[in-house]
Amino acid sequence: MDRLILQTVKHLEDLPTLPSVAVEVMSLSRSPDVSIKTISECIHKDPPLAAKVLKLANSAFYRRGAHEIETLHRAILLMGLNEVVNITTSVSVLSSLGSRKSQEQNIRKKFWQHCIATGLIARRIDTRLHMSLQGREFVGGLLHDIGKIILDEYFHDQFMQAHALSIERQCSMFEAEQEILGTTHMEIGHFLAQKWGLPPYIADIILNHHHPRDARFKDITSVVSIANLLAKASELSCGGDSMSFVLKDQQGWQILKKMGHPMDSIDLERFSFEIGDIGEEVKEYITTVSDQEDRERAYA
Ligand SMILES: [Fe+2]
Ligand SMILES: [Fe+2]
């Protein structure tokens, strides 16, 4: 089948788009001397987006201190510009893709649960290793598999065949996709990330989360790669993708170790136990970011 599907996706005219404000915020944030005022005014141009960002800033996931954060300006002061930009990116992508319908709603629900779990576990790894990735690891985890949404939506039958094949053979989804569709969710997602102008580190994570050795941003891609495996191990998987593995033998783990991160400080048994409650945190995140309608439509 060669590259036919990837080429077809590149020419689709009705691919989902990102809210224009999100694109503007990402581009503004790349400028080194952007002011807090400019960013907060930009987010305010999209009031529902601004409201969701503030709601998340005040949620259990981000809230710092006892007082409610009442303005975006204050949120940026307290949380830092990067974290607020990352929240804006997450909320925007979820609003663009979270409402996309699937013929198999149950699989779609599991998909989002898996992605959110990956983001949350990546955040715990970042904290444990003191990497200060400033929320980029969460966005990367949340978005790592977005190519699957496009494959499911536009090539549903083949995508379902790949899904069945991965279960039958107990192989990775990307191997089954390659065989049935001639491309993978990584390639499709990478194309979408570039089309949307998502930051290069996100595009890199999307393309290389199954083989972080090839990544340009090796540290963050490795974190997401490990988080992806752990999310699968916690049964927050969205395919037949739940193979057993030894974490210490995985590329991501080896890369971080070689970079000098204190991998031995992670007691794997204890860490796995600690992420055992991630399902509850996933539900809480979904409740915070989505409206009742969204939740009924897509996530939970
Ligand atoms: Fe993946
Ligand atoms: Fe994944």
C-alpha cells in the first residue's frame, strides 16, 4: 500500500483545525520578550478558552496556594508563562479533537483516558527526576497518539483491522498499522503537528515516542515514551498494545540513564504502586477540562 494513506491525509481538506487564538499564543510564546499582558490579552480573545484555562489553573492539577487565581495575568505570574501556554495548548487540542466522533465510542473513550494517563504519568516522572520540563511533558503525553484519531476518522475500517491484528498478534499498534495501512499513527500525527504549527518538541514526541533513540528532544521524548508504557501497563491502553516489558531495558529508560538522570532513585515497584490511582486522576482531569456535553460525546 506504500505511502498512499499518508499522501491522502496530506491532501484532505477537512482535517480538524486548531482555534486561531491557540496558534497565536504558541507563536507569541516563541518570542523571548513577550509580555504577560500580551499573552493574557491574546487568550482572552477566545472567552471559552480563557475560562477553561483559568478553571484548570485553579484545579487540583495546578493550583498553588490557598487563594483562587482570578485572572490569567495572575495565573501566568504564579505558574509561569510556559505552564500557562502549555495548558492553553492542551485545552485547545482537546477542544479540536475531543469532540471528533468515532464509530467506536468505547475505543475513543479509552483513547483519551490513555493519553491523559500518559500525560499525568509523564508529569510524575518529571517531578521524580527533577527535570523541570514545565508542563511540556504533560502536553507531549496528552498529544503523543493524536495520529490515531485521524486514522480512526478517515480510514476507520483499516484502523479497526489494525486494532484487531495488534490484539491477535500481541504486537504494537504501530506495527499492525504499518502492515494494514502502510503508515503509522506517528507519521500521521507528526504531519498534523507540523500543519498546526505545534512546537517542534511536540512534533518530535509524536513521531518518536515508540523509538526515542531517533528523537531530537531525547529527554522529553524518553519521559513520554516511558509514561506511555506505564499507562499501558496500568491498563489504560487503547489497543492490543498491552505487551509485557522490562522497563529498565526500554530505550527511554536507557537514554535518560545515559544522560545522567538518577534513574536508580526510582523504585519501580513503588512507582508502579503510586501510579495505580492514576485512573481516578484521569477522570478528574476529564471533568475539569470538558463540559457535560463534551463528556457525553467523547471522553468518559
Ligand atoms: Fe503511540
Ligand atoms: Fe500511546
